[in-house]
Amino acid sequence: MTYQTTYPYTGETLKTFPNASDAEVNRTLARAHALYHKWRTQPITTRKVQLLKIATALRAHRDELARTITYDMGKLFRESQGEVDLCAMIAEYYANHGEEMLQPVELPMPVGQGSAHYIKQATGVIMAVEPWNFPLYQIVRVFAPNFMVGNPMILKDASICPTSAQAFATLVEKTGAPAGALTNLFISYDQVARIIADPRVSGVCLTGSMRGGAAVAAAAGKNLKQSTMELGGNDAFIILDDADWNLVKQVAPRARIDNAGQVCTSSKRFIVMADKYDEFVTILKEQFAQLKMGNPMDPATTLAPLSSKGAQEKLQQQVNIAIEHGATCVIGGHAVAGEGFFFEPTILTGITPDNPIFDQEMFGPVATIYKVDSEEEAINLANNSSYGLGGTIFSSDPDHAERVAAQIETGMSFINSSWTSLPAIPFGGVKNSGYGRELSILGLDAFVNKHLIYTPEK
């Protein structure tokens, strides 16, 4: 596996990294395991101070890190800046609330049956396998809670964004965090499997494709290791008949186009009532037509390139298949020729359940729009998916929106809003979108030992 930064705007390879040896992997495991045992004897306040330093360092190096993200995977520079800001928020959140989250939990007991509570303890070294679309955020959202818990982490990041992964690992080290707290390794999937099998490793977390998740989850299961998986989505954006259309017009385009459409929780399927369908298609077409492709470092650019040539080619194949099986291309539909990895903003309509693309996630600036005649049909269509990560409901009546949201088979629902990520709210899905949660107290609890302590009645 080759780890290299190829700038998606120009196609130029900027940096290549050597792969880690098995000896380096063994040294990493030994160092992380030793730190795990050391942390078990130290107060959590020590790690709180260290994590606050990491948050401060993230803010101090904001633009430097943002440039690294953009050169690694191509997103708009201002989006990269926002990603660094969010990472600082996550680190600060767990530093400020981690100690409280890790307090013992009392269990209600019937009279005469004694007292019981459980304490939250670290479990050991965590193996993290992370993707390229958010090269810093995906790392921080699992690193920060586990750092507070006392679980050292080994990181295998995507091969196309090695500079970002190494930049964060170096930042953690320079803030004074102990050696082994986070180690970034440029390793193969065979080495990942061997790490998961090692008895010093207690769990594995992955964000990525269903194929990658299935392989890593199988290795975790074979070795009886805890795991969490976030495996993509095909999120629905349901516009109910009482929606605020001024708000819909503001939110819908960005809900699909942010990060060039390369977001697991971006709105990919827009479900619209029949009487508003033509109007919505026109609105989205007009707004997509105004997007400006260009240098992601230029503030005037509104649509970034895709992350790689491979991503561009795969999206073209998916769009072609959709059209070959009856879909209508309203706008776009083509990869842009040239050195960069751009794809035209695209809208597809008329996708039926027998279209091979109906149940596929398209990672890029491609929106699909569906016409329905009733709320019931909208709910059924939203649920007709092997994915269940997130979704959006638009209604002027919050209670109405919540009633509909409760009927969607998904891990997250956003009311009158596009997808969002905040430290205090959990992230994760159901069905083929994976299992487990990251962020919030649920993310902190993912790899803790809930150690029962019971005292019988005297």
C-alpha cells in the first residue's frame, strides 16, 4: 500500500511516505501497552491538562493544518479551516467533561438486595482505521474520548491523506502527550489484522466502506475484540407538505455539496411531495448551475475537486449505470477533463427501485430527487435502503417533523437542518451503515469496561 499525497486540484504527487516495518509495529504495540498500564495509576486530571493543550495547539496551527487537509484530499480551504475548528471543540469538550462522564454510575436496587454501581475503566490499546474525507476530524473524534478514558491509540489512516494524519500525530507529541498516546503507522491491512489479533489490543474502530468494515469487523470478531463501525449512508432529505420553503432553498444545496458531496451523512436522496416536485428540481438545478469549480484555496471557489482520480472514475461509472437503467440527468453527469479530479454538479431523477444505483451511495456532487404522493410513501421510500446513517426532515411544525423522524430507520435525524456534527451529540447508524456510536458520552463509553461493584445487604 502506497501512502502519498496527490493534490486533487492538479493531480501532482507532493509527498510519499515509507511503509512501517513489522518491527516498528511491534515497538508501537509495546509502547502503547506500557502507557495503558501507566495511565491506570494516574489521575484523569493529568490527561485533561494534556488534551486542553492539544485543543490550544489545534487552534494555534489552524491554517497550517487546514492547508495540509486541502492538499491531501482537495476540500475547500475554508471547509478545512472549519474542520480544524471542530477538532479543537471536540478535544476541549472531552477535556472539560470527560472526568464527569467517567464517574461511577449508581444502579437502583430493590430494598434488601444491597447496593451496586459500576465504574468506568480503560480497556487497553485501540486500533483506529480512518478514512480520507475528514482527515483530521475522523481521527480526533475517536482519539479525544479514548485519551481521556486512558486507551492509547494506534492509527491507520487512508493512504491518500498521510500528511494530515502524521501532522496530527506530531502535534499530539509536541504538546507533551506521552509517547504511545497516539501513533500513526503507514501499514497494510495485513498488518492491521495482526494488530487486531494482538492480545494487547482491546478494540478497533473504523470509518469507511462496507467492504472494509466487513473485513475489519470479521478480524475483530474472530479475536473477540470490541468494535465500532461507521460504514457510509444514503441519507434521505424529506420535504413534508408543511415545510418552510425559504429554509429548504437555503439548506438543500449545501446539504449535498459540502465537501464536494463526499460526506457519509450528506443528503443524497431528496424526497419531495408531487405538487412541489417540479419547483424543487428547478431550484436545485439553478443553484447547482451557479457552483464554481476551481482552486480549493481560492475563496471564490464553491465546488472542490473529488479526492482522487479513482473517486472521479467510480462516480462516473455510477452515473452512467443510473442513466443506462432509466434515470434522467437534469444537469451535469460528467467528470471534468483536465489535471484535477472535478465532477460536474449533477442531478438525477426517475431512479426506480430496480435501478442498480437505487441502493448505492454516490460519493460526490450528485443529487437524486424522488417524487412521492403522500407522507407515508415518503417514509417508506426513505426506509427502502440498506443504509441507515442519518436523514433530514423539513416541516414548519417541529412536532410533525419529530413524528416522521421517529419512523425513519436511521441512527440520526436532523430537523429543518442539514447534517451536522457537534461534540455533544452522538454519531452513528444502523443497518449497513454500521454499529456503535462516536462523540458525546456514547462515544466515550464505546471502549470502557463497565466494572460492576456489588455489596450485599448486611
